[in-house]
Amino acid sequence: MADARPPMRRSATPAHAGARGPRRGRPPALNARCALFLDIDGTLLDLASTPDRVRVDASIRALLPALARQLGGAVALITGRAIADADRLFRGLALPVAGQHGLERRAADGSIHLHEASRRGIERLRRELARFTTRHPGLLLEDKGATLALHYRRAPGLAAHVHRTLRAMLRTTAVSAEWRLQPGKRILEIKPDGRDKGTAILEYMAEPPFTGRLPVFVGDDLTDEYGFVAAAHLGGWAVKVGRGATRARFRLRDVAAVRAWLDAVSPPPPPRLRKRTDSTAKANGCAPSTSR
């Protein structure tokens, strides 16, 4: 269903994401009061030459539902992929997912919230990008519906040309103010303005079972910096995967390190036992005997 609520205030732009900060250490162990938000590509799964070639192994399929049980269902995927694509990767899990950088979001109760900008101009951009892609072998156009992503992982020498061309395309579109370019790891995406991974996290944190928990967001790319800012704003943990300057406070080396960290959730503290009184013992039929 479409979300009729007014749009949330956009999360802070990570303006200083390129600034070199202090050395980042390993994050603390997750615990039962955390709300966990996870990017997919480069965080849970190793990157591949094209999005459809990523490998989802049995260990991550088992780990995600186990985490959801340990954290009371407060686990969500925050991704640039469409929700349908994320569901294809993790068949049968049906976790909460924010897709296309928060333009579509499935809540924990299964409801779907859509934040679609005007489609004016996107059809022209789609046609121009398709023609541009066919002229340059190695480029891949990924049409996600509400966003368009141009991958140049197989043609890294075209990076500057891709960025110049897409900037020019956006300038000549009559509705360019409604759209913006989102760079990533050998990818440049055209997406509606005003939505990002940070706004998705803020929305989840206002809903059960996430409300009242400590937000933890783990990601590896420039698009994840918005999520880092949102998690930190709420007093939570931001965890950067891999190298590169970041606003995140913590860092994990790679996908393998992420999985090892996720696999070590701290158990909940044992329940506090109240000291029994004689009256409690009598009520339970366990009163001490007074016979000699």
C-alpha cells in the first residue's frame, strides 16, 4: 500500500564523509537490545562483477533468521536493490527491507510503504542511458523502476566519462531538481531526491519492534554514509566495512569479519532472582517444615 504520511525530514547529508578521521576500532558485540540494520552488497555478500552474480551461501541464509530471533525481530536490510531483488536473494526469509535507498520499505508487520517521486523525465533518462550503454561495452544499466543505476565495474576506465555524461543528462532534463546522482563503488545511480538509507532507518526506529532499541547500521559504500549519520544521531553505532574515509565510528575489515561479528551476539543477561520469603514459599507450597 502507498504510504499516505507526509515525507520525513531528510537525514543529514554526510558532507564530511571524505574527511580523514581517527582510526576506527571493532564495534562492541551485539546484544539483545540492539536494532540491527544491514546493507547487502559488500557487507553481507561479497561484491560481484554484476548484481545478479552475487553468491548467497547457506551460512548467511541461516545466520539472518537466527539474528532476527535473538533480537526480537529487530533486523532489517537497507539496500539499493529493489525489495523484490532482495527477496530473490534471501528466499523464504521475508525480513523487513528498505529497497532502492528507502524509496520502498517493508515494515516488520509486512506493510509496504512507497515514496515515489514524479516519473516526469525518468522515461527520457531511461532511453538516453540505454543508448549510452549500448555504445560502450562493459557498462551495465540496471533499471530498478524508481531508480536507474549505471555499473562500470567491468569498464573502470570509463568512470570519468560516465560521471560527466550522467551529469549532463540530468542538467538537460526539465525536472532535474527532483533527481540527483548517487555515486557508489563503480556505480552511478539516478534517484529521486529526499530519500536515502538514513530516512529509512529513522522510519524503522519509530515502529515496533525497533522502537526503544539501540540502532546499529553496517554498510560499506558511500550510499551508507546517510545511514551512519542517522544511527549516530539516535545514539547508536555506525559500522563501516572495508577501507575508506567515513563518518562511522567503528570498522570491520571485510564481509568475513562482518559475519564473524554478527555470529557473536552477546546472550541476554540472566533474569534477576528475587529472594524468596516464607510467605512466597508457602504460596508455592514450598514452606520450610517446622516439625522436628
